[in-house]
Amino acid sequence: MVEGKNDYASDSEVRILLASVGSEEFSESDDTSLYSGKDVAVLDNSLVSISSKKVVLKVYKRRWFILGLFSSLSFMQCTVWNTWGPIAESSLTAFPSWDAKTIALFGNWGTITFVIFTVPLIWLCDLYGLRVGMMVSALLMAFGTSIRCISMNETIFTWMAHSGANFNGIAGIVLCAVPPALSSHWFPPNERTTATGISSVFNQLGNAGGFLLGPLLVREPDLSNNKTITKSNVRLLRNDILNLMDAEALICAILFFCVVVYFPSKPSLPPSLTSTVQRLNIKEGFLQILKNREVLLLTAAFSLSQGVLGVWLGVMNVMIEMNVNLEALNLNQVQSGWLGFWAIVASCVLALVIARLTDYLAGHMKKTITVLLIVSAIAFTVLAMMCLAMIEPSAYLLYATVIVGSCANYAASPLFMELAVELAFPVDETVVGGFMSCTYNLIGALFLFAFFIPDIGVTWMNYCLVAAPAVSLPFVFMAKEEYRRSSLDKECVEDKSLLINSTLGYNDEI
């Protein structure tokens, strides 16, 4: 067979896989039904059988644009979520009716809305595809940030800020749940973990982005004379906050426009054989997850380890400042805040490295997760001992324990997602990601609600931080490691494959 010269003119990489148990020829008259779900059937025992027809696979270069656009949206969603924490002092000065609970509630809306709206948003993606889900999320982000620009009147702005936080929180459901599905739809098996890692990392980087964008545009209040804040000072602060609102709204509007212009649910030709397998619908998928012991064990470990760390980073300064004498370590509140920023950045870098190595050294996710959780537990144990005055504190040790513990813990996040998807196959990746993200947010909500217990203090945070990765380890140990999706892809690639470069225009061997 000779491929037409212009068939793949837009992409340099084309992977053709002929998966066959018969001797049929693949002709140019064959249409898309040859790689549709009906040719790869899911049996009752969750195994997958391949029919005698051929499966054509193609890896598109534009997959990196899709991943980049998705990651940008994920980054901005978390940046908007972290708008108020970094400029809390300025916000409380500009809006006197606000207090610390107001700032905390802005962040809590993300957790609350996630739990409430997970099923409807996952159902939307399951029924209409990733494009519709992404358009809804991008629209919610653009609308939620735009309404905050309507007025700086304190009453109106307060309502708009709360509403915007709700819309942004709902948008985060798709962005947190979709990464495994996006990598499955667009990336070949040897890049899936990397793609999931990149999209997950950018959401976490958005948290760090909030620490940069807010303080960059909003000045600190002038409280040097300890007098009542003047109206002119309040006006200047509100103008700065409005500039921040405008900047976030503009970026979100541009990203929404980009999604509308081009963000297909999946490519015309699949990147792997398992991408063609018909997934279970949302109801059957959730029921299958609840029956799957291994997925439940991994979800428990993921939620405990990642859920506690995710919210702890937002209140880390409170624990450190109340347990460690920063002045004795020549550290101030600002430097303590930057510790959280660098911990996030370092965690994201290590997560990308681990994800890429996992793609190269396939089949070792469980071992990697175990090692990372052990390192995290050790680092946080040392931090807890320092906070409890059991060992002599030092600035170096403080930085080392926070950064190492956070890096090791968060680097396991994309591996948890990918291994759960492998074990749950053929449950839809979006359903798996949504289920895990929902339980993750439940754990985070319980951690934050503990602050409302009277006279609880902050000592309990030391124990929770150590317990989170430590308690997760038994769940990981008990989970059986099985690569259902990757095994099928590997089996078929070993059958017969050929890599074609479109600069040749055609290949005479096919």
C-alpha cells in the first residue's frame, strides 16, 4: 500500500500499527471504523480482545499545543484560587469589613464546589467529550474573573469575589480530573506519564504563580504610623487590586478564546491501541471503581498523602511561625513565605523528572511511589521534631526538610493517577481522575475544618504532616501492581509496527 503524499503533511511523526489476528489487507478504502471502538471489544472480565481488522495509529505534533493550552488553563485556575492569600494584608486594609475568615473562605470555596459539582462535570465530559468540558471550564474562569472587575464598591466587590471563587472552583474539577484522559487521547504509551505529570505540575505551579502576580501588582499597606488608614491609602490599594483583577480576567479571557478556536476532544487517529477501546460510561465506571480493591487502596493513599500536603502548604507559615523562633534563625515572615514558593517550584521540577523517568523505565510505579513516600515521611518527621523542640532548629534544616518532604510527596502525584488508570482500565480516565480528585479535596477540607475547633492550636499539624505519607504506605503495599492498559499497547506494538516520517511523503512497505 502507498500512503498519499499529503495525508500527513501537517505532522512529522506518523506511527502506523497493523494489529491483526487474520490476514486481511489494509486498503485505502478502509474508513475510520477500522480503528473505532467496535474493533476493540471489552469483555466481561475486563480483558480486551482485538478483532481481525487493522488499527491505524498516528502521533500528532500538535499534541504539545493541546497540552500547553490545557496546562496554561490549569496554571491560571490555581493562580486565581490563590489570589487572596499572598495579598491578605493589603486586602484586609482595602476592605475593612473583611477578616481572616473571609480570606480563608475564598480558598475553601474551591474545595466545597469540587465536592458538590464533581459528578455533573465528569458526566458532561463523559457525554460530550473533552472539548465541551474544557470550554465550560474556560468560560467559568473567564466569567468568574471578569465579574470581579465590575465595581470596587466594598459590598458589590465582596459578593463578586465570592461568586468568582465559586465559578473558578467549579472550573477546577475538569482541570484536575482530565489530565490522565488528555494524555491517553493524545500521547503514545511512552509519553503518557510525562504528559500527565506536566498538566498536573502546572496546576501546582499556579499556586506559586499567585505568590508572584499578587505582590507584583498590589502594594503593601502603609501601617508604619499605627494610625487609622486614610481614604487615599484605601483608594490606592483598591486600584492595585482592580489592576490584579483586570490582569487575571484578561489572561483567562484569552485562554477561553484559544479553547474555542482550537481544542478538539481527541485527534482523528488515535496514538495508541487502547485509545480506541470503548470506555465504560460514568455510572458503570464509578461502580467498577467501587468494586476495584486496588484502585480504592491507591485512592486512599493518594488522598491522604497529597490532600494533607496540598492544604498544608497554604498554612505552612502559621505552623512554622508559632513553633519556630524565626528571629533566632535570622529569618523573617517574608522569607518564611518564600520557603513555600520554592517548595512548590522544587516539587514540580522533581515531579516532571520522575514522570519522565517512569516513561523510560516502565513497570516500576509502585516502587517509585513507595520510595518517595518514605523519603517524605522521614523529612517531615525531622521537621516535626524541630517544631516540637526535640532537636535544635536551624535555617538550613528548616529549608531542607520542607523542600525535600514536599518534593518527594508531590512527585508521587502523577504516578498515583497513572497507576490507578492502569488498574481501572477500561474505566474512563476522566472518571478515575475525578474520583481521586474528589476524595483528595475531601481530605483537604477535613484538614482545614480542624482550624475551626476551639483552642486546637497548631501542634496537631506536626503529627498530621508525618502521618499523611506514613499512613499511606500500607495502602500502597497492599495494592497489586498491574498494567492492563500498557500491556495491551505493548503486546500490539510488538506484533508489527513501523515509524514513518512524513517528509518521505509515502512508504512503499505498507
